[in-house]
Amino acid sequence: MSTIVVQAFITLDGVVQAGGGPDEDRDGEFEHGGWQGWYQAAEVADIVQDWESRTDALLLGRRTYEIFAGSWGVWDENAAGLEGELTKRYNRIPKYVASRTLSELAWKNSQLLGPDVVGAVEKLRAEPGGEIRIWGSTKLIGTLAGQNLIDEYRLVVYPLVLGSGKKLFPDGFPLTRLTLAENQALPSGILINTYRPSAGD
């Protein structure tokens, strides 16, 4: 059985939108793109590198897929450090995409999940394997959480309140009881929190 793991860079008020760059996602006239860069947090890169070494596949919504395909999908695999390592890994592993509007995918090793997203994800999860990683993709996460298909949330929590932006857990998110499995405080004030569904849920 595979494990579906949500990873997110998130603010104290739950915003996950466009942490990586000013033009990453301007939906809703979001003006705070690139907020991760406001922190000198090199230690986060080592943690993400460890996490991503366990990634056997990506599970993405349409918007996140397009962002990833336009970055990791075209960046230089020989780049130094984490960028090159993740570019190599992401190009080689399967990418499963939930979309009602895309009909074909240009990034290699990518495939559409089809109209029954929940059923397709249930099949992927039931297959032997390692971690299936979800980045971004907030609508997809809400759908899968409602069917108890998320096995773990790894949240990099920044000591920041933005006051606007897409949230990982917006109003209407399915009721979800979680247990804090791991916690680490970094010198920058960033918290690394790992949550898993509570036993019996």
C-alpha cells in the first residue's frame, strides 16, 4: 500500500498560496507572492530534500501541475543543489493529475486521473509503493480528505500572517481529527509539524 502525503509551506493564518515567487499564483489578486523568501531558512531545504528522497509519485491538481510543469518540468537537471536534484526526481517519477479541463499533458511521465478522481486515487493508494506526494492542490486535498485518503500532513509553518490568500484548510473543509506525530522548531521560528489521522477515524 502506498502513502498519500500532503506537504505544504503554510502561514499561521493557513495561507499556502504562492510562497515560492511573486508570479507563482496571482489568483484573487494575491499580492504577497514569494513570502517564503522573507525568511532566511536554509535549514528548510535540508528537510525538504529528505522528504523528497521518499517521493515515488506526485499527485497534483490542474493549477499546481501547470506551475510545476512550467518550472521543474523545464529547469536544468544539472543545476546545483536541491533544484537539480528535485528536477531530476520530478522528471522521472509518475505525475497523476486531477483536471476537468486538460485533455493532454506535455510533461513527461504525466497522466490524467480521469473523471473518477477519488476512485483513481483509491487504486493508486492500494498499490504497493512508497509516498505519493501532494503539493499545493488545495481543492484536490479537500476532496481526498473527505474520503479519508490523506495519510499524513507535513506542514512547514512560517511565523507570518498574510490576511489573504488560498488556504490549505478553508471554510467547508471536511471535519478532520489529527494527531501531532512529529514537531521540530527551527532557529528561524519556522515549525515543522507532521500530523496523521487520529486512530479510529
